[in-house]
Amino acid sequence: MNARVTLHGSAAAAAYSDVTGKLVRDVHKPEVANRLVASLDTANSRRAGVIGVSEERHGPPPHVRLNILYLPVTSDGEQITHFFAYGRLDRLEDHE
């Protein structure tokens, strides 16, 4: 499975280097893409929203935690055609 990214809002597009229209596996490292696709697969199979949490502690600070909610969207009540994703990015303190 793969997904195509559609970002709305200039702040989101700027934060992600405007990956609008690109495939998830083409714009993320394999481990990130795998987590994202696994979250979408879970939301799809449960037919319900899922929350993913990821922390980035590699490299120089600031380190961040991403909390993201994936909601499956269907227009016919059967086939999921889109996912709505809401993300919150928080800076991690050095002592966490």
C-alpha cells in the first residue's frame, strides 16, 4: 500500500517541504513511510480513526514528538477513498 499526500495550508506545506501530490514512500525514509502506511492500514481495517505517536531524537536538537490522528473518509459508507490527518508537533525537552 502507498498513499498520495495532499497538504492544505501554507504552514503545513512549508513544514514538509511541500510534498503535495507525491507518494508517501517517495518522500519519507522507509521506516517513517512504513509507520505511516501501517497506521493507514490499521485505520482502514478498523474503519475508525487511529492515533500515531513518533519521536525524533537523532541529530542535533531540537528534537520533536509528532502526534497524528488519521481518520478514514468514505462518501458511500463502504469504500475508504481518503484519510484526513491532523498532526501536532511538539518540541521535546533535552531531559525527556
